[in-house]
Amino acid sequence: MSRHRARAVLRALTPLAFLIPLAACAGSPAERQAEAAGLSAGAPGFPYTVTNCGVSSTYQAPPRRAVTMNQHATEVLLALGLEDRIAGTAYLDDAVLPAYRPAYDKLKVLAEEYPSKEVLLGANPDFVYGGYSSAFDKGQGRDREGLAKAGIATRLNVENCAAGPVGIDQLKTEITEVAQTFGVPERGAQLVEDEQRRIDTVTARVKDEPRPSVFVYDSGEASAFTAGGSGIGNQIVSLSGGTNVFADLEDTFGDVSWEKVIERKPEVVLIYDYGSTTVEAKKQRLLNDPALAQVPAIKNQRFVVLPLSSAVLGVRVADAVESLGRQLHPDAA
């Protein structure tokens, strides 16, 4: 994912203000799919109404032909054991987790990045799940309102529309609501419990350790594209026993000047790994900049790494906390 796409994704459109009732009318694609699968209205837990990023949707039955766009959306459904409900998928930032690879390899990949409207509709979906706001680009004909008119329900990951800082509560909301939408609330509850248990183990282990100051380096040359205080990335650093030096940046991601980086004297650089620019290339960019030479993290060459797909609101949050906790505090008991 390029730096320019990351900017577009993470500074995406403000949440849609309209409300779209998706109680499918007779003969709609969603209803036909439900009827074909023998899932009529009155299934346990249905009808189910949920408001997601300003869009109110009523499901008469669980979706049967979902299309997932963006890696963390895909992995949420795979973690819930819903690969048999995925009619197509698109847009990975890096490798799918090994635990999900066998299931992912059986899915139909619609496009390397976002599919065109024609390709998307060709998958005959009754539900489209986007990880980033850019999944529902109106200019490309994939907007939520337009898909609703075609009888296709949609969901956008809540990190894109949270009213305040994103943390574990929003992760629980995302998993719980998706699980309820697909009629598997018990799987969602188990997944939430597992994530919380693993995170609690790390926070207990590092609670008495010194908290190093951390600068997140996503990308950037003339300026630094970094993690602010609004996204789950900030919470991951905190839960792992660190302190994000740009937690006061009121955005999920944003640009900051190198002067600001120097001024805040981070002790650790957390590099997000994705796309064609390698971790080593990012390290060298920082190490070769004479202006950064006296920054403690650069002077001591203290770098840690997370894949970008672990730094967004999805089922990798516990993985990210475990990994970063080990890297920041390798000697903690």
C-alpha cells in the first residue's frame, strides 16, 4: 500500500450521515440468498438491526455471499470461521496470518486492490465488508448508498468513524456486531474473550517496566507519516508498555515535521512493514539522515517492527500487543 493510498485511506471521507434501511424488500438479492440457503426471517437472533458508521441496517437473515475488501475485514470473517460465506475478497497489505491461509487460499480473489463495480456486482454479493472508507468510493460506484439500492448490505470497520480514540472497546464492538450479523454471536464472544485474555497477559507482564517513548514511522521523506492518538495503533503501543510520542495528534495517522520528531526525542522507532519499501530501506532512510543522528532511537539504533495489517482494528490486535511487548521489553518476566 503506497504512502499516498495510506493518506487517502486513513484521512478518508467523514462517516456517511444518511440512514439506509436495508430491510430487504421481496425479491431483493439479500432475500433471495437467504431463501436459497434456507435462512428465512425468524432465524435465531433475526431480524437484527445495527447502526454502523451512520448507516442503519436491518438483516432478516445472516448474509450468505459476503465480499470482503481490505485485509483486516477478511481476517475478521476468517477468524469467525465464516469462509463458507465469502463469495469474494480483495486487497491485502501483506501475508494472511498462517492460521487463516488454508481457508484464504480457497477464496475467490476479485482484484489485487479494489474491484471495479462490475466485478464486485459480478460476485453477486448480499453483503460487502470494507476495512477502510476507500472500499466504498462513490467515484468508483461502490458507495454504501448505491449498494443499498441494489439490495446489498454493507459494513465499514468502526475505526473509520469512531467519535474518539479507538481502543479495545471498539475492537469488541467490531467483532461482536459482525458475529451477530452473521448469526454466530457465540463465536464472536469467544474471539473477544481470547483477544482480551492475550492482551491482559502482556499488560500484566510489562506493567512495572519503564515505558520507552515510541515514534511510529509509517513512511515519508520530506515529512514523517506517523500514528496519531486516535487509532488502535496508539493503543497497541500503550498496551505493549510504550508511549506514543505523537499521541496528541488528533488523527489515526498524520504528517509531522522531522523537527517535531527531533524535538520529542523518541527512544524507539516502530516501523510499519508493508508494500514495496522494505523495513531495511526505512531504517537506512532514518540512519542516513544527519539531522536525526542525535535522536536517541536513531543513535542507539533501537528499531521494532509490526506489519501494517497488525496496526489496524482487526483480529491481529492481540498479536500486535504480544509482538510489540516482546520487542519493547525482551527481559520482562
